[in-house]
Amino acid sequence: NREWHLLSRPVGWPKPEDFALVEAEIRQPREGQVLVRNKYLSVDPYMRGRMSDAKSYVAPFELGKAMQGGAVGEVVASEAEGIAVGDHVLHFGGWREYATFDAQQAVKVDPEAAPLSAYLGVLGMTGLTAYAGLLRTGAFKEGDSVFVSGAAGAVGSQVGQIAKLKGASRVIGSAGSDEKVKLLVEEYGFDAAFNYKSGSVAGQLREAAPDGVDVYFDNVGGDHLEAALGQLNQDGRIAVCGMISVYNNTEPVPGPKNLARLIATRGRIQGFLVSDHYDLQPQFVQEVGPWVASGALKYRETVVEGIENNLEAFLGVLRGDNTGKMIVKL
Ligand code: NDP
């Protein structure tokens, strides 16, 4: 049984020396616990925040202990009522091959209903983030034009497609490569998309959204937020989901220069955390599940194999190696 430990808190981009893959004993479950053999691990941008000890909404990873993260695995021993050997569960004991924990922290999932990895992405945390952030925080309504950054990623690709399926007048996405841009338009049905690395974000957004933006779903921050403010329509809304462009910065970045635009537009900018929106989970599964099953909503996963590649997979998310949800398969 191998597990990843954080050895030191990264400054700037995380370095391999900040981590170690270590051998650890498998602990048998006590009363009320289960032992799970992990099959799929999630790596997510927010984990960068947990590597630092700055005050945040989630506790830092402890140095010298197994890191945590979303995971799906098979129960191999159970001392808990209602969970049997052979069941599959979604839980939080990622970054390791075997996990032992209280059964209350596990949610049973059905491998017949969807591929197991989907419970970490399109039908899981990132899917709900897209759904709640667009519909609740972004207060999306039919006829809105929507701009989403990080649009070829797990959250972003779902934001754009949900907006389309719910009657957006125009959906615009940005991503970091021409292949990703092509995917957005040709496969996910975005009306327009651009590569933020091949020109100014503001200029490219003005061209892609000549009639402005009613909802901007921000995954990136920085230039993207600045540009979206510049194109914001009357009563526009900005849902701040993430700001991946600053996660490895060592100094705070200045805020957008365009904030005054909120006055004339009566615009609103609001951050959100998916953890506050789990009440929407049943509605999300009911509405989005059939779209995924029918292929009306498409998704990709980038799958990296092997626990030894867990760290590289995580760094890959920060670099943009992934298209759709980054998954580690054990
Ligand atoms: P993604 O699958 O979108 O992967 C991250 C992507 O970010 C990369 O693929 C890369 O794509 C892009 N990226 C990296 N650096 C930059 C940069 N400097 N500028 C622009 N794009 C960059 O990850 P998720 O879908 O899991 O997460 C997307 C965002 O949502 C993140 O900001 C994350 O922190 C946030 N989030 C927030 C939650 C909440 O509760 N508020 C919950 C879940 C996620 P590219 O090739 O296009 O650069």
C-alpha cells in the first residue's frame, strides 16, 4: 500500500521534492469502518491551496501524513452496517491505494449506472460545481449569453454545455490550445471559442461576444476577469468559481481595473463554494444524468495510470495537460 505525503509547503510551483510516495501499512477497519481499495483518484486545482498553510476554507494538508482527495474504490473489508464487501464507494481518502475510514464518510455508488470515474467528474463534484455556479450563483436564465474560462476543463466544459441545453443565446469559451478550442466548438456546441494564449483576452472576447456577456463563469481570474468586466451587459453576473491563474503566485495580484463597470451595468460579482450547494445534488443528478446518458452532454476525461503518477497528474492539471476531468486510475 503506497500513499502520497506532503513533506514541505511548496512556494510557487510545487516541486517533486515537496512530496514523497511512501509505503504504509493497511489498517483493518474497526467497528463502523470500511477498508477500500481505490480504483480512481481525483486531482483538483483546489489541492494547491491545501498545500499551503494560509488561512482558507479548508484545512491545510498535514506535513508527513497521507494527503486527501476524492476517490472511488471497492470495499474489501467492512465492519459497518449497510456497506458490504464488493460495494463501490465515493469517499475522500485519495492519494493512496488503500483507505480505511468511518463508513459515514462514504457514499455508495452504482458501477452499473455510470462509469466509476464519472462520480468524480461529470456526475460528481466538478459537475455540481458547474451546475450550482451557473444556475444559482450566476442566476442563469434562458436567453443569456454566457462566457466561461477554463472551458475545456472539467467544470468549464460542463458550464458551457448546460448553458446551451438550457437555452443560452450564445456560449463563448476560452482555453489554452487550438485543439481545445476546436473541441469546444465542434464537439461541445459552443458558439465561439478562443485560445487565450494566442492574443489578448479582451480583444478576443470582444470579437467573440459582440453583444456582450450576461453571465461570466470565472475559473481563471486575472486577464479573463478583466476582459469579462469589460464586456459585461446590463444586470450582468460574474460567478467566481476559481482563479487558477494565481494559485502558484507568491504575491497577491492587483484587482481588475474595470470594477467601476459594475456601477453602470448594476452588475454583480460573487464567489461560491460547491460545498454550500449539495442541496442541489438530487436535482443536478436528475437533470444532468439523463443528458450524460443520452450523449446530449458530452465529456472527456484525461486518465493517468498508476499511483506513482498521482503527483504528475496533479501538476498536469495546473499546466493544462488535461482535457476534461483529470483522473488517476489505479
Ligand atoms: P480543469 O479541469 O479546468 O483543469 C484546470 C485547467 O485550468 C487546465 O486544464 C488549464 O487549461 C487551465 N489553466 C491552468 N492555468 C491557467 C492559466 N494561467 N490561465 C488560464 N487557464 C489556466 O479543473 P476543474 O474543472 O477541476 O476546476 C476549474 C476551476 O474551478 C479551478 O479554478 C478550480 O479551482 C475551480 N473549482 C472551484 C470549486 C468551488 O467550489 N468554487 C470547485 C471545483 C473547482 P488550459 O489548457 O485551458 O490552460
